[in-house]
Amino acid sequence: MTMPTNALSQRWRGQANRLEAWYATLSDRSSGIGLWVHHEMVAPSAGEPYAHGWTALFRPSQPVVLERFGPSPAGPHLPTDSYAPCSGSAIDPPGIRGSAGRLAWDLHWGTAAVRPLWTFPSWAWQREVLPAAQVVPVPNASFQGTIALDGETFTLSGLTRGNLAHIYGHGSAERWGWLHADLGGGDVLEIVSAVSRRPAMNRLPPLAFIQLRLGEHDWPRDPLLAAPLFRTQLGLPRWEVSGTLGRWRLRVEVEIPPQGAVEVGYVDPDGATATCTNSEIANALVVLEHRRNHWEIEHEWSLRGTAHSEIGTRP
């Protein structure tokens, strides 16, 4: 499968003070398990570039298993859609595979044409005008394959849904919330709501970038222009986003269950640190309303244990 080179291909070209990440998340409805595989390339402000990552397995009513791979020296930038940051771990569309500590994974998705979901405008991604941007090259994947823990193998069913996303920029935000929600039937919701680290901007409320895909239609048309119309309340274990755009109103409530979450430390290229609390078995309520003579619920989705979400804080 040939992926869109501007959505998945490596963007780093040797500059200092850059961070590039690819991550896959998935949840299996039959077993209740979730998986997070995160690959990262960090080019520090001073020092040698390195690659590393981690994998987390989420199981209902059991502790999260987190394993790391790397760090390894970052190789030269590659004009391909495959990426192997460290020995034993690789993104090779249409699949991901690797091993780290107690965990191993060998997963793939279908080869049908995929239209990226531009959480940030495509022009902002291509021109690199923002401190960082995210795109979801594979927004609605049906994963098959295996996950192994301590030699015990979990075979994923046809009910395993997830995504593959890509981030590039100068590092993490001051604070942020992220949600990926598979709504069924090919519909999906992606939210990145963040506070910039730039001086003065770090005092502003979170700016919510939202893309809701219903059938062939992505809403809002321009996520950057629409972002100021949404309000975000970040927190744990619950956070929410709501806003009105024309005759449409969206409300999203997310719950990250403490027993089904893991904390991971991030390090930016300038050495600043952040803490991410992540769950791939989170809960979410999504309500989309349409105003005709009055507000009416057009769609309502309730996800129990199948939402993917995280909250990021400093330090």
C-alpha cells in the first residue's frame, strides 16, 4: 500500500530542535484490551538525535503493562513510508511489528485506499507554520494479528479498531488533551486540544482542533478557523470539549479511568519535561446537535472502554 507521502512519510531533515512521532492505538471489543505503540525521533537543541519509544497494553481490571525500546542513534532521514526507530520495532504500512520487554506485537490492517484525517489543516502541516501539528494517515483501521505478553498470545478479532497518527514539530504543548473515537460505520472523531508553550500564548485557554468524519464529510471544514469556537476543560479523570459552529453544536465528555491508565514522561528537544496520562480503554460521550426550529440531537455515541485518550501536563 502506498501511503500519502505528506501524511505518513518522515518529515525530519536533520534540523535541531525537532520532535517527530508516529503512534498506533487500538481497542478490541471482544476481549476489552487496548494497545498503544509510540515511536519517537528527538533532535535536541544541543546533542545527537536519538530514537526511542514505548508500548503499553491495557486490560480490563488488570495493571497496565508498559515497556520501552531504545534509545538508539537516529538514522538519516528517509524518503519512505516505513520507519524503524530502534532495533526490533517498525512501522511498515499496512502493519506495525516489534517487541519490547514482556511485550511483542505483529499487527496489520487492510490495504484499501485511506484518506487522511487532517486534525490540523493540511496546509499547516505541509508548511510547518505551527509549533507542532498532527495528522491521522490511517484514521479508521481494522487491525488483525497478535499481541504477546510473557509468551501468552492474544489474537485480535475482526472487532479490533484503531488508528495510526503522525506528529511533527518542536515538542509537546504546555497542556493538552487528545481523543480518538471510533464511532462505527467508518465514522471517527479526532480531537487535539492544547495550550502552546510559547510566551504569552501559554496563558491562553486550550485551543481545540477537531475533525469529525461522518461518511465522506469532514467537519469542521477548517479546524484552525473553527478552533476558537470550542471550549475545553482539561482535567483528570474527566475532561470535555464543547462548542457551536453555525447550526451545529458538539459536546464531548471523556473519562480516563485511573485503573486503566498509564503515566509516561516526555522530554522535548529543549530538555523540558511533561507527563502524559494515557488510556486506550477510556470512555467517551459524543453528542452532535443540529438547529432547525430548535436544537435537536442528530447523533449520539457512547463509547465504553473503546475510546483512546490522554491528558498532558507539565512537568
